[in-house]
Amino acid sequence: MSACCLGSPALRQDTALAATAGEVFKIKEYPLGAYSCARAFLYAVSVMEASKIPGPSAAAPQRGRSALMLAAVSCTALGLASLIAVLVGAWLQGSAWPGFVYAAFLLLPLAFLLMVALVIGAVITRRRS
């Protein structure tokens, strides 16, 4: 039985292995042990490469996350525009439309909560992987 394993120096010296996916492992006149180790290494590399391809289940959370991000950015932009309108009205010693005041009071905290939800979702996703 051969003492060859996937990380042994003998395998690294005796076989010329291609490191990128899609290339063929070239094995020349080597003992059966090195050949079976090289085949196992090829299988491990192909499994790792296949696991990087996102499936349909991985695309669904991304759509929800980008919709949540779009909502947070929209709330932030509208809230800041409303706040600027209120501040400009106060600077000009006039009165702003009350809708701008309510929008600034509601949209900015809502945007903050949406951003907190995005951070929590990212933490949960990272812990799962």
C-alpha cells in the first residue's frame, strides 16, 4: 500500500498537477498510489469549484437584501432632502410645509432601522457560512 496522501511532499514532487479548474491533471509513469492520490485531489478540487457556483437558493436572499438596501437608501435620501428643506426654510425665516417635517421625523429613523436590519442579516449570513 502506498504512503501517499494529498498533502505529502512526494505527491507534490512526483506529479505535475494543474491548479486551475478546467485543466487536466497530467500524470506520467507514477506508481498507483500517486495516481489514486492525484485523482482524489482532482475530485476535491472539482467539488470545491462546484460549491462556489451559486444555486437558486443563494440568489433569493440576495434579491431581498438588495430590495431592503434600496428602501434604506431611498428613505435616507428623502429624509435628508426633507430635513434640508426644513433647515433652509428656517434659515430664510419662513415656514416649511409640515409634510417635510413629518417626513424628516419618520424617514430618517426608519432608514436607520433598515440599515440595522441589513447589518444583522449580513452577520447571520456570515455566521452560517
